[in-house]
Amino acid sequence: MPDTDPPRAATADVWQVTARDREWLFRLFFLGAFGYLIYQSLRILSPFVTALTAALIITLVFYPAHAGLLRLVRRRNLAAAAITVLALVVVVVPFLVLGWLLLDEAAAVFPHVRDLVTQPLADGSRGFDLPPLLARSWERIQQFVARWDIDLRDIALESVRQLGNNLTAFGTGVLKNSVLVVFDVVVLVVAIFFFFRDGPVIVRGVVDLIPMEADDKQMIIARLDQTLSAIVRSAFITATVQGALAGIGFAVAGVSFPVLLGFATALLAVVPIAGAGIVWAPVGLYLIYSGATGAGVGVLLWGAIAVSMSDNLLRTFLISGRTQLSLLLLFPGILGGIQVYGVAGALIGPLVIATLLAFVRIYHEQYHSTTHRERSGST
């Protein structure tokens, strides 16, 4: 019977694996496993993205104080623990209290606005009259959009109702998931401590893992540092201070929902040109029109002097001449980031855009240098 098995030499040639093949197989396996582990780690950490982002922001704000204390005591654990406690007292606890007050006011804002807009007063007039000039303009706008069966009053009411429902649902979810909230606070505190203690080591370790030229990595780190400085030191701190000052002014003037209006002031403080004036100016004018002239004038003066002027003073003091991020990048980055990633997107959005611009610059430089070498070689 003839032997049908192929020659052993041929079989060995077909299944022979070279050293180069082993190297490529190892690379594929390692990169696949590495990418899978990164993906799973991000999934595990995703419930705590907001807490980790808040910890990063607080660390950046208080890091100069931590560096000074570390030089004084020369003990990393003691310095990190002391500044962590300071951050909890100064930032975390007040923000938790303000968040609770904000949710409490948000639940009552829709009925209040609905009454102002729809219910008639005792003398038969509407509950929300406008000055004659604005009233005529409002009527013309309503007549114009009525051609497309659009009711601006219903749109405004629906928007306020939806906002109130979202905030109320968020507060209800917080109460139902109180255990997760406790975990978030624990993660926040632990992350702040370790960011203070091991921050430089973590940054150096991450930078060393990037498979890029040292100059390119340095440029990316510099871009991210500028972005973080512009967001945290300029936008975040100044917006928070402006919101707090506006809320204090509204409370002293007897304005309804001072915490909610203060939060809106902080949120809109990043808007170019107008900024916080989008909130305090209409509030002051409305108080004057409604008869509370003293309170209205006080709100306008407080807004112009204390709220808006603090923006220029704080930016000059906090940035200290460092390159500021363009508003064209900062403003849509913050608002778009919040829309996509939630609260954490206020920091993630601009960082993603800034990193993209750094990569575009690296690609541009590498492309031009390669093209120049090819042209030089061809000549």
C-alpha cells in the first residue's frame, strides 16, 4: 500500500514559525490583551468618573499649597493628609450643602415660573408684564413665529419644567442610591490624598509609557498643563467665585431662588463677553421694574463691581502671565463636554480638544519634516 503521508520535510516547512513570526504574534497578543485590560479598567472606574474628575480639579487648585507645606514638613503622607482635610473643609462640604439647596430650589422653580407666566393677578393683569417697549417687541416676535404654529410661552414653560424634572429626578436618584453616593465621597477623598502624595510619580509614569519622541511628549504635557490651568485656575475658580458672589447678592436683595440663580451665574460665567451679566443684569432690571428699585440698583451695582470685576482680578492673579486657552476652545469644550460626559465633561471636553490640537501639531511637524527630507533626498 503506497504511503500517502506528505514528506516530513515539507510538513516542517509549512508549519515552521520564524523568530520574526513569534515577535509579531507576541506583539498582537500583548497589544490585544493590553487594550482589553484598559477597556475593562475604564468600565470598572466609569461609575466614579465624576468623583475622580472632582478629585483632580481639587488637587490642581490646592497643589501649590501642598507643595509649600511639603517643603516645610518634608513628609509626604503628612502633607497630603493635611491638605486633603483642608480641601474637604473648604470645598467638598460646602459644595455638598450647596448641591442639596440647589436641588431643593429646583423642585419649586417650575410652579413659580408657571404662576408668573400664566396666572392673572388680582387686578386682572397678567402675572408677568413686560415694559411697553419690550412688550411690543415680544408681541411682534410672537406674531412672526405664530406663522409656523410655534408658541414661545409654551416652549419656555416646557423647558423650565424639563429642567426642574431633570434636577428633581437627579436628586431622587441620589437619595435612592445613597450607598453609591457614600462610595463616591470615599473615592473622592482617597483620590485627593493619593493625587497629592503621588501626583508627580503618576504623571511621570504615564508619560514614560507614551511611545513618542521626548519632544513630542513634552509638547503634549505642556499643552495639557496650559489647558488645565485655563480651566481650573481661570474658568473653574473664577466662575465659582462669581456664582458665590452673585448668590450672596441675590439673597441679600431678597430674590427668589438665590442658590439656583447663583449656580446659573457660575455656569454662564464662561460665556465670552457677557458672562455672568447674563444673569445678574436681567435680575436687577426686573427688580427695578417690579418696584423694588433699591434692591434692583443694589443687584446691578453688586453685579458690575463685585461679580464681573472679580473675573478680571482673579484671572490676572491666578494665571500669572501664563498662556491662556482660547475662548473658541474653552467655551464649546466645557459646554459640549458637559452635554456628552455629564459634570465631568467640564474638564474632559477641553482636555480632549487640546490633546487633539497637540496631535495635529505633531502630525503637521512630522509630515513637513518627512516631506522636506524626501525632497532633499530626491535632489
